[in-house]
Amino acid sequence: MMDTQQHVTNQKVGIMGGTFDPIHYGHLILAEYVATDMKLDKVIFMPSGTPYLKSHVTEKKHRLEMTKRGIAGNDKFIVSTMELDRVGNTYTVDTMATLKQSHPNTRFYFIMGADSLFDLERWKNSEQLFKICDFAVTNRGGTYSKTDLQAQIQKLNQKYASQISLVSIPDIQISSTEIRNRVRNNQSIKYLLPANVEAYILEQGLYK
Ligand SMILES: Nc1ncnc2c1ncn2[C@@H]1O[C@H](COP(=O)(O)OP(=O)(O)OP(=O)(O)O)[C@@H](O)[C@H]1O
Ligand SMILES: O=C(O)c1ccc[n+]([C@@H]2O[C@H](COP(=O)([O-])O)[C@@H](O)[C@H]2O)c1
């Protein structure tokens, strides 16, 4: 696991969780906007080890390398291998409980898109998760109306006393699925993700 200890004591820290298969500008813009709006000191990109709801996920070493390349050049962004190193299905509650225990004075914000918000109650031990960390959520490509999002946030905040904030970002329709499909179909993925990640995908022959 990367040593995050020295970076995150007594701070406000975002956790940008994802499969990152591959990382793209949607993830990066989301993390940057949340960091700015919530005045975060750091954002930890946390590639999921075994995302139990997804099938055919690319090897961990490739997703880690792409994530490292994707965040390069942003001093606020770091990568943790905590979930990649853990054995078994990846549950956010385990990650956040471990982080909270080792950094009791740090305020953690789990960052996510609206699709995740509507699944959140079905995540493992979500009631415990709501108590351990705050959430920063954004719309995703205009999928939900602002009213629906606000209603869902209000519902969860009332039911679980959770702290979920809505952050606005420009609508970005990019998804990792689309990038994988485009590579498979020999279509360009330029400008959907950082050039060094694109180069890595092509060098390694991923998603063919
Ligand atoms: N374009 C985007 N705009 C806003 N949020 C996004 C965007 N893409 C991903 N996210 C959010 O980032 C988090 C991690 O996403 P993930 O790594 O699964 O990427 P993805 O593009 O959704 O991948 P896939 O297409 O394989 O499902 C999720 O909470 C997701 O909602
Ligand atoms: O803990 C859970 O039950 C859980 C269920 C689904 C997703 N998550 C987390 O949500 C983040 C985004 O997931 P995904 O599958 O959209 O890449 C990632 O950090 C996952 O580990 C967590």
C-alpha cells in the first residue's frame, strides 16, 4: 500500500473510487471540481481491487499504471493501492473504516457520479458507511434531473443522517465502456483521456 499517512493527517481528503478501466477525463474533472468546491487538501484515487458487480475487469497492474499516469502532474492527487492489495471482493466500507481508524482526525469525502448515488443503499453495510464518511456526488452526463438528485440526497440524508453534497461539473458523456469499445473497433480515443494513458493502452494492446 502506498504510504498515505504523512499526506492526510488532520486534513480534508477526497477518495475517488473507481474501476479506472481506464481512467478518463470524466474521473479527473470530477475529482478536480470536488477538490476545489469542497476545499480538499488531497484526493486519493483508489482503484478497486475486485469490483464484485463488474465482470471482465482488466488486470490490476494495468489499471494501477493507467491511474498513476492519469493523475500525473496534479499535486493534490495521489494513488492508493489499498484496495488492489486487499484479498476478496472490494467493499468501500472496509476501505473507509481502515482509513478512518488510521486517520481519526481526517475528514473523508467519498466522490462519485450520480449512477453510484442511486445504488448506494445497496452497497455493503451502507448504514455504517454513511456514518464513517461524507459524500460528494455529481450528475453524470445529465442522466438525472437536478430535482431528482436533490430529492435522492435529501431522502438519504434524512434516513441515515448522512452528509451528501451535490457538486456541479460540466456534463461529460465519457465512460470507460465507451473507450474500451472504441479501442476494440479501432476508433480513436484521443481527447477522451490523458495522452499518456492512451499511449499505454496502445503500447500494451489493451481492450483488443
Ligand atoms: N463522465 C463522468 N461524469 C461524472 N462521473 C463519472 C464519469 N465517469 C465516471 N464517473 C464516476 O466515477 C466513478 C468511477 O467510475 P468507473 O471507474 O466505474 O468509470 P465508468 O466510466 O463508469 O466505467 P464503466 O463504463 O466501465 O462502467 C463512479 O462513481 C462514476 O459515477
Ligand atoms: O462497497 C460496495 O458495496 C460498493 C458497490 C459498488 C461500488 N462500490 C465502489 O464505488 C466506486 C465506483 O464503482 P464502479 O463499479 O462504478 O467503478 C468504487 O470505488 C467501488 O469500489 C462499492
